[in-house]
Amino acid sequence: MTPPPGDFLKRWVHDNAWLTPARRELLGRWVDDPTPREEVAEQIGVPLGELLRAFNHTGPISPPVGFRYRSAGFAVTAMEGTCDDIADGRYPQFGSPVTLRCYLADAALLPQGMLEAADWNFMDAGRPGFLGYAYGVRSGETLYLAGVQSDIAVRYSYLFQGRGGETERRVGDDVRLGGADDPAADYADYVPVLRRTFQRYWIQVMLGAVAAWAGTEPDLTELGLLDFPLTSEEDTRGHVVQRVYRELPDRMTTTGRCVRVADSCHPYTVAHFDDVARYLGDRWKPDVRPAA
């Protein structure tokens, strides 16, 4: 598939009227630059959280759409804009950007501090209960995802299982290195709730969030997941990247598709959303009513 030609960054960053001029200048300089964000924040003299909130709120955010997985309720919002993960060549630039955020419907289930501790990307957009996000573009009838991430699911063991040593933790507008026993002690009583509502099933919950939102978009019928080359570290059995980008497509009926942008082929595995729903099964229940 070859999308119509266009300057993606010009349309969605440099000429994005939703952004203030200062935000457009900031994003235009750094959005596709892989310089570590803590170094960028230090260079321009702002807290890391302030910088990343600017990078991760680049368009209007939709009202939440509700869904359930197993016994827990969730909500997903959509932003027509890029997020900070556009750097490093793993975000093919075509179509219209979409950033989906997943939240607990009942934010009181887990302390906000517990959820924020793992959110080093400052992706919550000011809504409590943030759990993870998916990002990519939509083009034609297909939502092409470049990434599906949950920092709290991946960092769970480092933060909440008290294995000693040190770990990073979000505190206010900063990310600080400290003793791993501290967050484990702070939130020990809530670890079972996190495990049974989300951590054990986070990939399915995130896929359910994508499918729930897509169900409100009549023009979307297919889901594509980027089949990017893995690093040597990622290309190991059990690695989270393997579980999301290799094993998950194997559990559905998919076809391969090359999306050609600027003479480069970006391979995706593509499934119909009906097949995504079959994979999620009865544990997943989309809700046509908007979440609170």
C-alpha cells in the first residue's frame, strides 16, 4: 500500500494550528530527535514533566469510551496528534496520527501515586487512572499502530516487588533514582489489585482499548501492528517486545502488508477488527455509552 504523498511533520507539527507558536517550535526541534528527553529538559531549562507534557499533548483529546475486561472497567481516549515516541524510526509517517490512552474507569481502585510512579513519559494527560497507551496513524480503513505500551505493567517488578537495589520513580515533575524497597512498601497493599485487574492481562486490556475506540469509528475495519526489526536484546524469548509485536499477531488471523513511504517499506501485520474481537472473547465487553 502506498499512501498519498505528504509532509507529515509539516502538517501535524510545524503547521499544527492547535499548538501555540512556542509549542510548535519546541516540537519541531525535538519531536524526531532521539536525544534523551532528560538532556533536552536540562538544555532548555524546564522540568522533565513540563517538557514531556508538551510533547505528549499535541492535539485535542476525545471524550472517553468505556469497556470492560474480565471484572474491571476501563476507559480509552483518543488524541489526533503525535506523541514523543515518534523518534528512532519506529513511527512511519503517513496518514493521520492517533494516540490512544487507557485508564481505569474507577480511578479509586489504585492510588494515583502508584500509577504515576511508573509513568516516566508523563502520558496521563491530567486524567487519573492512567495505565498505558497505543500510538500510530490511521489511513483509509486501517489503524496502523507503531507501539503499544504500559509502563506500569513492564516496570511492575522493579517498582513493587521489593527486590532491593535502586529503581527510577516519578516524583512530581521529575524522575528520581531511589531505593526499590520504598515504592514496594508504599503500595504493597494494592499490588494484588493491580495484578488481578491489569498487570496479568495488560496486553489484552490495551488491545481491548484499541478495539473499543475503533468500534466508535465506522470507517475503521482493520488493525495493523508494525513489524519492526528487533534489537538483539528484544529478540529473546519472553521479552515484552516479542510478546506484543510477534506473539500477539500470531494469535489472530493476519496478513502481511508493506506500507511504502518515501521509498521505504514498513511491514505491518493486519487483522480485521472482527478477528480482534474474537481473540479477546467474552472477557472483553465494549460499552456504547461514554465513560464518565
